[in-house]
Amino acid sequence: MAESGPDSEPVRADGETLAPEDVARVAREDARVVVPEDAREKVRTARERVEEVVESGEAVYGVNTGFGELVDERIPREDVEQLQLNLVRSHAAGAGRELDREEVRALLLGRLNALVKGYSGVREVVVDHLVTMLDAGVHPVVKSRGSLGASGDLAPLAHLALVLVGEGEAEVETGEGTERLPGDEALATADLEPLTLRAKEGIALINGTQLTVGLAALAVVDAERAVRAADVAGSLTTEVTMGTTAAADDSIAGVRPHPGHAESARNVKRLTADSKIVESHRNCDRVQDAYSIRCLPQVHGAVRDAIDHLREAVEVELNSATDNPLIFDADETDGRASGTENAAVLSGGNFHGDPLALPLDYLTNAITELAAICERRVDRMLNPNVQEPHLPPFLTEGSGLRSGYMIAQYTAAALVNENRATGRPSMDNTPVSGNQEDHVSMSAQSAFDARSAVENAITVVGIELLCGAQAAEFLDDSLAHGVGTGAAYEAVREVVPALVEDRPIHHDIESADALVWSGLLEQRVEDALGESLA
């Protein structure tokens, strides 16, 4: 893996190869961005086609007509630039909280990568402004609510575009911290002049799914980390509850060959390799473990497959042209496009967010299921009615006088309930724009909900890790953990001491949560295994 940070290998915005990991590197680690020459040539070619259409005088949506319900209003040539500016200003109608730094950077990168595919018709200077803003740390102030996911994420993208024309506000990073400045002053800190938008550029900047796909890319990276950490936590729970790893046998996965099942089963086997704890009860009287332990590979595996489904959609969407209309070589179309002999302008619906909204809602469902099975394993370690005889109630000596980790399970249950209560926005629809835009995707809300569900799930995974490490304190000291589970136990103990006397355990939960989010848990486990987790 390439080193992170502004001095590491740059991320290529080429319209073809951007991946969720690239979005995370730019959004979170300030990786530099470069646009290769072949992508720049596509941008220049598309702009030439737009200029040809403008010169022809033909009425073309997005170039010299009104928008939405006002599509039939023809705009005189002398007002075309004002049309684009008015569009950006009028659509900056967002509400709610402001996007945080990483969300804005993901939005900027996504819009840049879509434009350099060469079907949007912006000038190269627009591309250069976006690159410089990312690399110089000029982050537009963007309201988070207002997108319907069709026509794309209009309102949030309009707040971004305002800064390009010297309006709106941006957060600028200086040696003394972060300063909020008017758009023109923010651009000046990066030696940029405000743009005067030309024909097609306003709609090209604000029409697309880049808020949705930026958030979705981050959700994919985080969800994959969550399920790997859940494999670790679940393997530790299997050990400390004297469960068997036989349910993770390759033979079982082989006769029901879902990819995710096989990956989680393989992780359990590797994590518990050489476990003296598992070996100590090989011939015990228990016939089967509870579902939350026995079905770990099946449930975690199904979550993995759902995340993979979203990853596929995100990788396509990151490298797609999603504005409207799109500019093509006339020879590439069927002849029914607007435009000229050489340039074809096609109106369509690539801005519609359903290709992301549906798998995002699927992710919310799946990651909720992951949190739910983790919470059930937490209960099996804490609950005196179902826990194993070697474990004291709520994992504390002197229970009654002490409550131990009792309330940690309450927190896990609350987070699971919050995820379950989250709506599925893709199933909703509110027509807008005089009923011209009569079916919308709500994809941005699906993305916000999915990210929130992943955050909650990671906290639940952290709680399971806490309880697994605490349960380990009541095992025979002569019994060693597995290679990976031992590393996980040690990683937890580096940040959370064993619980003896009652204390405010929100600190423990926060530390375990950070252990997962930071990637330190995964790093320690993989170092011990000598290979990466699936």
C-alpha cells in the first residue's frame, strides 16, 4: 500500500480508475491529486464540442434553455453566461448541518473525476481549480441536506460551485488553523481567480451523484473494516465462551459456496490457530453452540457479500459521467441527439441515484445485521442466564455490588435499535420541479444513513471486543489464545485495563471504538498472523 499524506503517491483523477480507497486517501489523508494528460485531452475535446453547439444557435438543454420545468424557455446568446451563474446561485438551497472536511473532499474529488471523463463540456480551467482547491485545502462550506438524488445532488454541489465563482464560503487551512472566508478570498489563498462560468459549465458542476458516491465510497471502506473487526471480535468470543471453531470448517463453506462465508470462516480458523483454549474442550458434552457463534461465518459472510455489491456499484459510479446533458462525438449516437454535425448533445438520466441508493439501503440492512449478531454475542458473555459457568455475571467479581460491563450491552442494544429504526430512503419519492422530476432516488439520504449505520456497528464491534477481553480474564492462565485472538486481546489491553472495580465505562467503549476505527486492531492482528485478513 502506498504511503499516505500529501507527499505520498498522488491519486490519479482520470475518469476511469478511481477506487473507494483513493477517495479515502484524498478525503482523510490529504493525498495529492493529478489529472493525466489523456484525461485533459478529453476535457478539451468535449469543450470544443460545446463551443460548436453554442455557435450553431440550436436550442440545447443545459446550454441555452431553462432548467427543469422551465426547459422550454429559450435563453438569448448574450444571457448564456448569466444563465449558468443564476443556476448555481438559485440551486444553493441546502439546509441542515454542514458537511465535514472529509465529506467535502470526497465531494470535490468525485465531481472532478466525473468531469474529466470528457462528456460534460467544461473548460480545463474548471478542472484545474478543483485540483488546486483539493491540494491547497480550500473546502467549500456545503449544506448537507437538500439533495433528492435526481437530478443528482443538486443543492450540495451548488454550494460547492458557488466558491468557484467567488461566492459562498470556504474553510481554508492556514498555519494557524482553519479560517472561514468568503469564496473569492478563499480562492485567493490558493492563487486562484473566481471563474466566470461559460455555457454548460454551471449545470455540469451541479448535476451529478457526487455527494452520494463520495459518502458511499467512504462507507464501503469503513464497512469492510467493520466486518473484518467483527470476525476478530467474534473469534475471541468463540474462544472465551468455550465455543467450537468446527462451524468454520472449509467443508461446510464448500457445499454452500457464498464468497463472503468462505472469507469469514477462513478468518476464524486463522485467528484461532494454535488456541489452547479451543483445544481444551474438544471432547466436551456440548453438542452445538448458539447461533450467534455457530452461524458467524454465514451471517458475517452475507454482510461481506452486501458490502461487495455496494463496492461494485461505487467503483462504476465514481468513474461515470453523471450530469445532464452529455456531450458526444456525433458518430457515437443514433442521430436523434441535439447538436451539430460533429457534436451530439443527449439528455438522459445518468444523474438518477438509484444505482447507489438501492445498494446503500442494502448496506444499511446488512451492517445492522452485523451489529445485531455482535450484540447477541455480547449478551452471551454477560448474561448470567445464558453465559458459561466459568464467567461471572456481567464479567465482574462481586456482581450485585458491582455491575461490571452490564450497561455496555444496553449501549450496544440502543445502537442496534437505532440502525433498525433507520428508514430506507430509496423506497420513498417526492416529485419536484412542477412534476417534471417526478421520480427521485433519495440516494444522498441513503448514503448518510448507511454511514451512520456503519459508525454504530463499529461501536458495537468495539463493545464485543471489550467484553471478549474481559471474559478472557476468567480463563485458566495456562491456556493460550490463538495467534490472532491473542493479538486482539493484547491490543485491547494496551488501551483498556482489565475491569476490576466499577468505573465509567464510556471511556472503555471510546477506546475500543478508536481501536477499530484507527485500523490498529487490524494491524496488530495481521502482524501476528503474518498475512492480511480477508
